[in-house]
Amino acid sequence: MKTILHKANTRGYADHGWLKSHHTFSFAGYQNPERMNFGMLRVLNDDVVQPKMGFGTHPHQNMEIISIPLKGALSHKDSMGNKRAIEVGEVQVMSAGTGLTHSEFNDSKTDEVNFLQLWIIPEEKSVQPNYEQRQFSDDGKLNKLQTVVAPKDKLEAEALPISQQAYIYRSKLEANKSVSVDLKSKSNGLYVFVTEGQINVSDVTLESRDAIGVSEINSLEINASKDSDLVIIEVPMR
């Protein structure tokens, strides 16, 4: 088993006034050769957008982009004709493929928006761009795994499709509860990100915004010492 620990206070940080962003991996002005990726997981940004502010129209290509709101609602508009708000409890996926443009905006006059944005390197380039979003129930992740993203050729239940053999799970564990993750492939790794709470993984204690990457395993048990909310990403390591 191989592990890599990323404590919350070791992340890159950028304060643009309208946007405060923590970067788990190298991104924009934060460049760290030891923090380039975890397997096919290339970006995990923890963004806070101020009221009435947002990201102007910008392009993406050949990347699987997943957004998970944690607080507030983010308005989305893209070159495929989609114009929707993404709210807490929803997950949004975009397969950028051959190319698309989009913008994201906090329409609230008073409240910040906090969301996670993940980039996963696709297994196939130049696919037809695709956009989907879906609401997921809180009950579906209580003390168990809820699959919110899966490979487009191996979709599970209500999971959203991406062009990579990767999975994203949500789990909300009550104190003293646990969950076990069985990996889909021996060549995959797990990246566990704590949005809030406190957990124990492989004798390592993780608190809010801490993360751990684990590879060369078949399964992983996660134990909560406090009520905890987790994002768990399973990705090919090469």
C-alpha cells in the first residue's frame, strides 16, 4: 500500500478578492512539482466566490470537469446551450472533449458560493462535448457510498458519465460509523477528501479539508470519529 497525505494547510492558495481558491494540485499561479496530480486526478480546487461575482466565459478542451457545490448556488452557461444553476446536493459534469466555453456566476447579492471543482484526465481525447447535472439525495449517502460519477460505458444507477475509468463517491458518515470502498480495478487508487468532520484512514487522522491518496490496495475502510462529509475519487493511477 502506498499513501500520500495532503493536509489542508499545505494546499496552494490564491486570493483574487472576488475569488478565494485553495489548490490541492498545481494550478494557475500555484506550481509545485510534487503536487501535480494523483493518477488521473489532475485538479481539486476548493473555491469560494463572492456575491454577484464569477468566472467569465473561458474555454476547456480534453478534460473531464466535475463541480460539486458545498454552499450556495452557482449559475452556469455554456456554448452547448445549457443555462442552469447548480445547487447544494447536485453534481455537474462536463466532458470538454473537442472544446467548449462556459461561465460560472454567483447570482446571490449577499451569500458566498463554495464549490469543489475536479479535473480528471480523459481516457479518450476529442470526444463529443457533453454536459449533465443531477440532484442526489442525502439519504443515499448516509453511512454508505453514493456513486455520483462513473465511466460512461459502466454507468451505475443515477451516476453521471465521464470519459474515464474513474468514479466519484459521496458519503456522509455519522460519528463512529464506517464505510468500506472496494476498488473497481487493482490499477486504481483512492483519493479521500474530507469536506467536513474527522475520519481515520489507515491509522491516519484526517480533519476538514485534509485528504489522503491511497494506491496498491483492493479495498479501504474509512472510520468517522465525528460526523463527516466526504468526497472519494477512484482513478486509474496511470
